[in-house]
Amino acid sequence: MRQDLLRHALNDIDLAVHLPLRDWDLLLRQARSADLLARLATLIERAGKLADVAPQPRAHLESALVLAEAQGTAVRREVEHVRLAVNSLGIDLVLLKGGAYLMAGLPASQGRLFSDLDILVPQDRLAEVEATLMLNGWATTHHDPYDQRYYRRWMHELPPMLHIRRMTVLDVHHAIVPATASLKPSSAALLAAARPLPDQLGLRVLAPADMVLHSATHLFYNEEFSHGLRDMSDLDLLLRHFMQEGDFWPGLISRAHELGLNRPLYYCLRYCKRLFATPIPESLLAEAGTHGTTARLMDKLWLRVLGSLHPSARDIGSAAAGQLLYLRAHWHRMPPWLLAYHLCMKSLRPGPRSEGTP
Amino acid sequence: MIVADLSPGDLQARLRTGLYLRTGPFVSCITSSEPLLAEGIALHYAEHAVETEFADFHVRIARPRNLRRWYRPQVRFYFDDAPSFHPLPADQAFPMLEWGLNWCVTNQAHRYLIIHAAVLQRQGKSLILPAPPGSGKSTLCAGLAHSGWRLLSDELALIDPDTGRVVPVPRPVSLKNRSIEILKAFAPQAVFNPTVSDTIKGDVAHMRAPPDALLRAEESAAPGWIVMPHFEAGAAPQLVEITRARGMMALIENAFNFDLHGRRGFDTLGDFVDQCRCYRYSYGSLADAIDGCNRLADAA
């Protein structure tokens, strides 16, 4: 229970609110390290129970609410800047992930913190978009020639762009998985199905099923899962919201087939149910995939990693599981020869400074 | 229980597993095996309460797991196990704790409007000294703290939006370079730890918060004066009243998180400054500076 305190708290707000101080001491740390403190705070606030929390932990929930609210305002403003730039080319701006949840007013935006903004543009307009963004104050990062080549030849996005005055980071994607990856969902299909937002001209988000599939693919095929539990919580909230549309479930399965994203969907549904008791029909799980030997191994690895993001829950087993998933992610991202080349280059070259401030 | 109740051995044992130390509204769980850190805590935090159940911040000061553990040893600051800041020489363990705890407050306590300023209080009213480093803020603050003013903080003015009052975080006052000798001469009763040389800020010593700062650590202060200090060697003291708008801008320019608080932050700060008188103060000596602040308080 103590290892898993954060998940229990997210699943049962009443339990969280009345936890003794000793448990809050740990819960706050788990929530902060998983980037879920603001979400926990929002869930408690929306349940009208903030005042029931003891004053010491409540101060941290209030702090997280202030931060989340300010970030929401900042992201709305930033979206408007990007929209104006991209719309000037006659292209609608398609938002991905957190930015999309926020602008579409989805529950998954509640208490979600941001480090950057992600957008999807047609690959044949990528050069124009980049040039326009540069004219509007965004500059490329990663000036190292190897990194530039890594992004531009093999990845699904430009090197992150930094706005030189606002210091905001923009990730410009032309696909949702690397060009070298084993999965090959069609970006054209995603863009064609993207939906306009009511009352917001020139702005689109992915269709509901695509939004779920992208989030799942991003989580289960990425080498970095420090936000794993946050991403699972996003998926849980997305599914609970979209399932209110009558034909969402069958549409989700057929869309996964069309885009070749059955596997990430299977993991998404399976672990949402396991971790957050998302009300997913049993029949749907069976339809989404079979549970073979590989899947049983993946269960062990993913549940271990998703449940041990904070040091209080970490051990040798979870470290090993993280390493294996890291290798697996790279395996899926690029063919073996390229992977060997890339890891070799990375190990020989000084890496970016990842420390400094936490 | 307070820190002074612990024997040096007990304190070190607590520090190995985590000492829950109260400083104003915050409790920090501090873990470290550095002897210098234990000495610093025993000296500066003797009168502070030791808690048991809940900490706002979990911090650790430890040697890195590499050669620098032994060769010209260094220490690192960890916030809840995540390394933060660059490593520093091990003899800077205590200053590092102080800087780290400030960082915790400015990054995690957004419930408050946080302004980079020294805060003192007399006659129930707060004196806020917002100023960038190098302006003489800490020196003046330390001098006032030994001249009948109560110290609330030498670095962080925490304004509570719910009450519009300043909340104290009494902790040691950080002094640099020549200020150390000036203060030792000005207030012989002040308690200092040994000066640490060659830090990023030059020579650094910490002065223990005077006893009444700790006794009244739960007592917030009402708005009073905002004074922008400016030390200029040899200059005649010059206290100039400025508009409240300018005073508010001084607070905003020195705020850590004004941008996060939106409309409510603006209103909170506006209401606060409405109840203050604002000044710019140039002076050439500590005695002049203290004299000027005393006259403000006496005139009120």
C-alpha cells in the first residue's frame, strides 16, 4: 500500500483526504516525482474536499493548483502565438497531448503540468512551418551536427524549438512515431481525421480515438517513462470521457487496426484497467489483443516500472525492468544496425547536461 | 523537543536517518552525515523545534559516489533524492543547506507570494527591503535584527494571500565578505559560524537569528514600510519617499512567483502596498541606515 500510495489516492479521493500526516509526507513526494501533484490537488478540489485535508499537506496542494492554473494560462497564450504563425501558411494548427487536452477542455487537462507544446504538421509543409516559426522568434536547439541529423533523418519531429524571448519550447512533429520505427501509423490519416474545436478558428485536435492511440503509443514506445503514471492517468481520464460517446469502443478498436497500433492500445486498455479500474468492457480487451508469453513478460516489466517512479518504491528489480523497457523502446524505434550506431555515437559523445536544477 | 535537547551524538544519529526541523511555517527533513552540517545545525537551529511526522521538504546533503567522495571532497544537494545544483567543496555543506532550503521554498511554496527581500518588524508593522544581491540588504537586515527590530527573514518575504500579512521564516542571516566583519564589530553579541571562504559568493558566514525572532516565529506582520536600500561607501544618508506604484514595482521586480498568481497576486500585492509607505534609501554606513529605519518606525 505505501509503495502504491499515489495510485490508491488517485483512485479514492476520500481515502486520500483523510490520510494521516505520516502518509501525506510520502504521498506528496510520490505525487511530485510523478508530476501528478497538481492532478491530485485538482481532483480533491473538484470533489469539494480541499478543506478536509490537514493544513500542512493542503499548503502543497494549493501551491500545485497555483502552478497548474498559471501554466494553463501560459499555454493558452502560447497556443495563440503558434496558431497565428502556422495559420499564416493556410494550415490549421493541430495540437497534440497536453496542449490538445487543455484547448479541447478535456478532463485529462485538469492539473496537468507542461514542459513544452507539441504540434503535428503535414510532412510536406514541414520546411515552410519551420521557416515561419523562425521568422516569428522560434530558434532550433541541439546545435550539435549529429543531434540535428538524428532528429531530421530519423525522428518524427524537428529538434525542439525555443522561443528566443518567451523561452517556451515547441516540439514540431510530422508523425507520432520515429521514421525508423517498426510501427508506421499514417500521419495523413491522423491529420485528415483531426477535429476543429468549436469557437476556435484555425485550431484542431486529433479525433478521440486517435488521441488515445497517440498517447498510448507515446507511452509504450518511448524510452523515457518518468511520466509513466501521469500518462496512464491521462489515458484513464481520456477513456472515461470519450466512452460517453456511444460507439467509442468499437471505433477505437477498428481505428487501432487501421493505423497498425493494436499493441499500444492493448497495453493501454490492460494497464488502465489494472491501475485505475477504468470501466473497459472485458470483451473489448479480448478483442484488442491476445495475452501471450510476451504480454505476460510485459505485465511484469510495465507494472513494476509504473509502480516505482519514486525512490520509496524502487529496488533492483524495478531498475532492471526500467533498463529492459529502455532497450525495448530503442529496439522498436530503429532497426538494429541503426540502434547500434546511435548508441555507439551517444556513448562516445558528451551527453547534454541533464542536471542542474531538478 | 528542540535541537538543543539533542546531544551531539543524538543529533548526528537523527541526521543520518532524517532530522525533521521546523523553520517558521515549514518543516524540512534533513539527511546528512557531514560533521560540518551537524555543527552548523547545532549552532544555528538550537532553539528550533524537532518534529516527527510530516516534512514539507526532504533534502539530503551527501558526498557524490565518485572520486570526489575522497579526493578534495565535494557535497551535493538532493531534493527528495534528485540531485540539484552543482556539487560544492565539502566545507560548504552548511551554506549549501541554507541555499538549498531557500530554493525549496521558492520552488514549492507557491501558496505564498514570495519576494526576494529581507523582512523585519517593529511596532507591529513590517519593513520590507526588496533588493538585488549587492545592495547591502542582508547587512542592513542583520544590523536591524540587533537594534530592536524583529527578524522575519533575510531572504524571503512570504505574503499570505488569505490574510495579506507577511509570514516569518526565521533562519540564519547569510553575510558576505566585508559585511561579516562590519556586523561582528556592530553587534559583538551576535553568534556566527566560522567563515567559509571561496564560495561562489566569496566569503560567507551565517549569523544566528536573534532569540526573539524564534520566540515569535508564528506571529505574522502587517504591512508597514517598503524600503529599497542602496549602499554607497561614504555617501550621506538620503531617504526619499517614492510613490506606492514604484514601491509595488520594486516588489514585483524582486518577486519569485508573482507571474504564477495572476489576478489574485496583483490584487494581493496592490492591497498590501496600499497600506505601506515606500522609500528609496541611500546611505554610506550601517549606523546611518539603522538610524533612518528607526526614525521611520518612531514617526509612525
